[in-house]
Amino acid sequence: MGDPVVDGFWSALGGGHDLVERLQPTTGRGSLRSAFPVTELAVASIGAAGLAASELVSATAGAAPTVTVDRALASGWFGMTLTPVGWQVPSPWDPIAGDYRASDGWIRLHTNAPRHKAVALEVLGVADDREAVARAVAQWPAQELEDEVVEAGGCAAVMRSTIEWRRHPQGMAVAEEPLVAWRDGLAGRPGGGWQPTAGRPLAGLRVLDLTRVIAGPVATRLLAGLGASVLRIDPPDWNEPAIVPELTIGKRTARLDAHEFAGLEQLRALVAEADVVVQGYRPGALDGFELGARARSELRPGLVDVSLDAYGWTGPWSHRRGFDSLVQMSAGIAERGMRWAGADKPVPLPVQALDHATGYLVAAAVLRGLTMAVTEGRGSIAQLSLARTALVLTSAGEGDDAAEATLDALPTRDEATQWGPAKRLLPPLTIEGAPLAWGLHARDLGSDAATW
């Protein structure tokens, strides 16, 4: 990968080609060992976000900062950056989640959410026991089981090759989508609370974070590092304890129940006072609350609105629930990894690279949207997906099976969290004159009031 991918990302974001020159040669060495060029994807997506930040600084403060990405640190930030000191985080995976051999192939069940787990066990007709699940799955044709689980509201994905995916109706639909789909928002500008400077380009900017798990929170973590006031909203019953310490740094976190009148009214009030909304619900999920993209723009003219989903915004699977590991199975990544490794089971990427790369591209889209708001006086609406990012990776050639990046030797700094002390990797992105810095410690979901 390399420069052509950065150019492709920047072009998809609508950036001017002349700004690419601000991206300096990478520092650091090493690559994540994979069938695909994962480290190059990390460098390119983080670099694109850095270019978008540099452009915004130019538009608001008159400077033209250069951007540098550290290759090894970029690999590290595509994994877990936080190491607890004297405490532990739970496993990110439910015991039932994982790959299973069906009667005619491989299938992955995603059961981290309790309701998704309940669906899988009900369809299989077994108790909460991995061996029982494996025996039951072995009796099913893989496609039939995927269909049954998905139809019942669960999450599953058959392992397909890249060729099979590109011939699949959803794969064909995704291939026709742009990496970043843009629409004009309504006329307007960010609120007066945003006071950008060359050193803190997002100081005072209000970012409403309606995302979960990894991709969206990665985006808003970067925005918080540039000075944004990020407020994350979760429903009352949602928890992700394994990754919350990793991803809530710099943010305030609150809970609202949009199914109740008071909760929905408060959510609408937060949208009306936001400068940016980042949301990761499935297409149409917020329409029932009268909070679809157009409604959000009408509530807040000039809003920069960026959405992401798993399987794309068109095609028969556009409303399907999905996660990085499932898209890797569907899009041919795990199958090619299996052949590359000479293994007898699916081999995923060494990190959740689709989540992280899409997250940095979401952040870049927000930053580009802010530049358009400043220079053109209007809001914007952008859409991205994990599946479309996967197409970039699977089209990028071979990965690296040589020496792995030495992630255990990467520099860290001490950090306080709500759970105790920790060490976090130094940021992979350097924007000249605007160092990434987070003013709030990582905290649990629901720790703050749902107000600006």
C-alpha cells in the first residue's frame, strides 16, 4: 500500500491533492504479520485523519502543519493501547463467540451482546456450553444457519472467499459504493463554543457520540485528543467492559432511554445543540425516533453528521447487524488468511483493522466536514462502512510474513483511569504544533449527566 492508498483515502474524503504533501515520511519500523498489508492500512487511515486536521488548522488558524505517522505505533493503536497496572479488564469475547465448523464449511457466531447470544442458543436449541454449540453447529449447513440466526435477530457470518464475496449481491453492492458517501447538509456553522486554535483545533467543539464497540469510539477518541468536547450516549442496558477503558479517554459518558418520552426529548435537545454527530446504528434504526440524518440536520442546521455501519448502505444486507470479525468472514479476509497461513480453520487479521481504519476515516470525515462548514457555511452528511473499508484492504495486495512490529517495546506514558493506573502507548500521529492530548480520564459508561 503506501502513498496510493493515502491518495485514495484523501480523494474519497474530498481533499485537495496538494495537501498530501504535508504528510511526511513515516517513522518507526515493522509490520503486523498478516495475509494483508494491515500496517499500511493503519498508516494510511491515520495519515488521512492527520491531513484532515492539518487542513482544518489552515482554515481556522492560518497555519499549515505537517503530519507524521509512526509506523510501529500505528500498528499498536490498531490493537489495545492501554495496559492496566494492578488491575485487569475482562476478555473482549464471550465464551460462545467464535468460529465453528458446520456440515459444509465454516461459520462465525458473534455472541458478545446478551441478546445476540440468546438468539444463537435458541436457534441451535442448546444450553450455554461451547462444546454443545459446536456439536449442534456441525449438523447445520453453514448458509442455512447464518440465515436462521440473522432472521431471528442474531449475528453470524459464513466464511466466504474474496471471489465469492465479490459475486455476492451484497459484495457487488458494496463495490459500487464510494468509500465516503457525501451529501450536503443545511446551511449553518458550528456554534460559538468552538474556539479553534492552531494548538487545539477542536477546542470547545460539541461532538455527540452515538456509537458503540470500536470504530465509532476510535473516531471520537481522536476528536477528543484534538480538543473536542465529546459526549457519548448509551442506552441503559448496554455495556462493553473489555474495551471501555481503552476508548472513553477524553470523553464524558451518559445514558438515555430513547424509548421513554423524557429520554428521547433529551436526546433531541443534545442533537440540536451539537456541532457534530457521529452515529453507528444500522440504517433506519434512528428513523423511528424521528432522528434520521435529515431530521438531525433540521434539528441543527449546519450539523456535521457522520454515520457508519457494518455491511454498507445499499444492497440486501444494508440493514444487517454486523461487527468487524463478521465482515472479515463475509468479505473473504478470514478465508485468504487461512490459505496464507496453511491453517485448517479461519485466520482473521491480527487486529480489528476494519474497525480501526474505518474509525480514523470517520474522524477524517468529521474534520473535512468542519472545514466545509467554515469555508462554505453549510453542514454535511457522510456515510462509511466496514465492508467498504474491507474492499480497500482486500484489493491492496499481499501482506507481510516477515518480522512483526515490536509492539512490546513501544513507548508509553502513565495514565490515570477510573479503574486505576495504567500505561498507554504514545500517539501514532504527530500534527506539527497540535499534539494529541486528552483532558479527561477514561471512565465507565454512564458516569456523567446527559447534558452539554
